[in-house]
Amino acid sequence: MTVLSPMVAWQRPRLLACLLGLASAACLATAFWFQHVAGLEPCPLCIDQRWAHGASITVAAVSVVCMAPERAAIMLAALALTFLAGTGIAAWHVMVEWHWVASPGCSIPEFGDMSVDSFLSMDVVRCDEVAWSMAGVSMAGWNAIVSLMLATVAITGSLVSLRGRR
């Protein structure tokens, strides 16, 4: 029986990309669980964070299917960029939650052709209110932390792949 060492993932970029994609899928599944099971409706910035995870999953899938050894560093670097984008969106959301910055259009829906009664009866999900937190860190904060950790793993994998090509 062979025991897999953590070093195996660093030596196998496709496996690493697959694991990173699965981690991003788990983050996205958690967000959907909070929405559809726990009943926490997402704000616009929450939705943007989901798009970043969708991009990460897509890049990871392409990496797993199309990654040639000579392109491993580039593919993992591209994956790191998607995680860094997600980190930036989540960090921006945290700053909005803490009222350090204002996010225009995030808390007030567009009126458009809507009647006043239907506008007033809308449940508006605000970006600047924390709907859930654990250990004093909001969901956006946890997403920023996890996304940054995943970016770090992807960057490290890219650097290991570069070193292995020499």
C-alpha cells in the first residue's frame, strides 16, 4: 500500500490544479448552501465573488485537461491570478462591510419602470451589512483568506514547476 505524500501534489501539476479547482468548487458550494439552505440571500458583491470562483474552476479544469509539462507553470500562474482576483473582490467587500469604502449601486436597486409599491416592498440585500460571521470574520473575510491561501498554493506550484524544468 502506497501512502501519498503531500509532496506528490507539488510534483504533479495536474493533480495540484485539480485539487485547487475542487477547493474553489467547495467554496462555491458553501456559498450556495448558505443561500439555498440557510436562507442568506447574496448581495451583488457576494455574486461577484462567486464569479471569481467560477473562473478558478474553469481555469483549473482547462489546466487538468490541457496541461502539458512545459506549460504547467503558466497554467498554475493563471490559476493563481483567478484566486488573486477573488481575493481582491472579497477584500473589497470586507472594506465595504466595515464602511471603509462606499460601493455605489450595491445597496440600492435601480428604480426603473417599477411602481413605488413594488419598490418599497423589495427585500434589499445590502453589501455593507454582515449577514453571517464566525470568530468575528464575515463570510467575505473568510473568502478573502481562503482565496489568498489558494493563490499562494498555486503560485508555489508554478514556481516548483519552473524549478523542475531547469
